[in-house]
Amino acid sequence: MIPLANPRLDRLRDYPFARLAQLLEGVAPRSNLEPIVMTIGEPQHAPPALIEETLRANAHLWGKYPPVFGTPEFRSSAVRWIGRRYGDAAAALVDPQEGVLPVSGTREALFLAAMLAVPERKAGAVPAVLLPNPFYAAYEGAAVMAGAEPVFLPCDRETGFLPDLDALSPELLARTALFYLCSPSNPQGAAADRAYLGRAIALARRHGFVLAVDECYSEIWDRTPPPGVLEVAAAMGGGLDGVMVFHSLSKRSSAAGLRSGFVAGPVELMRLYGRLRSYGMAGVPLPTLAASAALWDDDAHVEENRRLYRAKFDAAEAALGGRFGFRRPDGGFFLWLEVGDGEQAALRLWQEAGVKVLPGAYLTRPGPDGTNAGVPYIRVALVHDAEVVGEACARIAQAL
């Protein structure tokens, strides 16, 4: 027992990948097949060469502490990209001096958002943090450690794989401090349309909470670029009131190890975010900021990235189409397959097919009736090249 440990940690279950390691402990994959790991959303494409080139050109800056708000060059590159991707009106909402700052990947940034947005009480009650179910584990961890009640919102076929905004009661909304929304969603790959995003913004403004939109998968899309919360906010008017948006280079640029992204929002909120971050988080190194700016300024490698992912979607559909509830994701690179019992399927796939996947129950929490809607599912990350993805999906189809 550690007597000084924060008791809130007791409310957190083991991280999904730790649970998977426990499930598969002592289970050997089939020896005559090359194992294929499809659990972690870690892109396997070669990162753009300009990362190494820019890091080398800025190597003399490794000895300097970086400012919390980054460099003007980084902030300007992020805002330029917003303009190219979402339009000039969206870019005009973001103050390039104080409305955007670099972060060490979106997981850190999203976790810190709860430390920023959750008060001790709201509407005379324990604050609520709304999050999709299934969800990114960082959302739950942030809510718990901020002293809030995490409220898990079902995201199934009936809701279009996004939270049902109409199901939120006035009592819940009154004490909501933060709403994590991921679009395209992880793991289902569903993209919120403009109308949905507009309704979410309106709720945040009406009830005085922060809408934290995680758009880290926004640049991996199949046929149609997903709309973003910034362009919707621009069309609605009211600036960025109530809205924060998070973007990452990990997926867009296959640069997970760079640990670089940005968060944008209203200046008043971002000033507080910067103050908080200066106490608890190290700044993004200056050479990394330079490389990141170069990546945000380049779209050609992102187009090629999308082409490679479409080939993977094709390979997966050829093997799994019409089975296990297969659907091509609007965005992102995960499959959310209904297999009956996700844990048993994960065990069987590893032991018999040499394919490692993540049980859906590890990404979900039970509802009020005690039922865990993720139990029948597995999450499959399409991060390898199309040939390997096709082989893995064929093994899944054969084994299950």
C-alpha cells in the first residue's frame, strides 16, 4: 500500500493494452504464421523525409528550452493549415499569437483539458464529463483525476456511432463541465456532420461547458473529408466560445514518435491552458517545432498517406465485407467488428491465426443496466501495408 497515493487512481482500471497483455499471457501464437499486431493505432508508413531534414537543420536548438506557446513559425503554420483545410473563415477564428499552442501529442493535451475545464462544483453538484462509449482511455483518466464524474454516452448503430445529443437530460447538461467528442470516432470511424457539430456547439454555449473536439483522425478519410468544428463555429458566429479543438501529426503525417500536435480555442481559455501547461508539462523542443511547422505546411505527403489507407480499406473489405458488421470507416483506420465475444475472439485469433486485436470491452464501460456494449466487438487497426492488412483480415475471416 502506498499511503500517499491519490485515491482517485483506484477508480481507474488498467490501460486497455495492459489488460490485453494479461489476457494473452502465456498464450503462444500459431508457430507457422508470422504474427501480425493490429492492436495499437501506430501508423507503419515511413515518415516524410522532411522531418529528418528539418531536425538536422535545427539541431543547434536542442540546447534551448522551448517556450510553452511555441514559436511564431509553428503557430502560423498551424493556422495556415486550418485555412487550407477548413477555410479562411475558420482560420480567422484562431488568434495566431495566443489562440493556438503546440502540445506533445494530443493525449497529453486532451488529458490536461479536464484539469483546465472542471471546477470543484457545477450547478451545486459534482461536475460531469461527457465522453463517448467506446472511448479513448485518456478521456476517462482525465475526468477521474480532475474530480469529475465520467458519464459514458452510448455510441452504437442506433446512434450513428456518435453520442445521442437528444438523450442528454437538462439536469446532466447543467452540471456538465466538459464534453469529449472524437470525430472521426475511435474505433468506429464515424464522422460527425456539420449539423451534429453545430448542435454540440450550441449545447456547450447554452449550458456553459467546454466542447473538446478530438480531430486527430481528420486527415485519414475514405471518400469525403470530414467537416471540422472550426468551420462549423465560423458559420455559426460567436467565435470559438465554448470550443477547443485538438489536432495531431501522429496519424496525419505518420509521425507518432515526434509527439507533436496543437490545440486551438478562444484566447481567454488558451491563456489559462498555457499557464496550466507551464506548470505541469515540458514544452515541445524547438527542433521538433520546426519539423512540425514543415509538416503542417506540406499537404502532398498527406494525400499519399490517404491513398495508402484507401488501399488498406479495399483489402479489408475484400476479406471481410458483408461479415461481422464490416463497414468502411468515414475516417481513421480502425475496424469495429462484431464477433460475438471480443475477448474469446482475441484469444482465438492470437492462438490460431497469429493476429493480435483488442477486445471491444476494453474500450467501453457498462451502461446503467450493467451491460457492456463493447463485449461483442474487437478493434482492428489497419496500420500495416495493404498486403499485410489483407492477409490479417483473411486470417480473421477464416478463424472466426
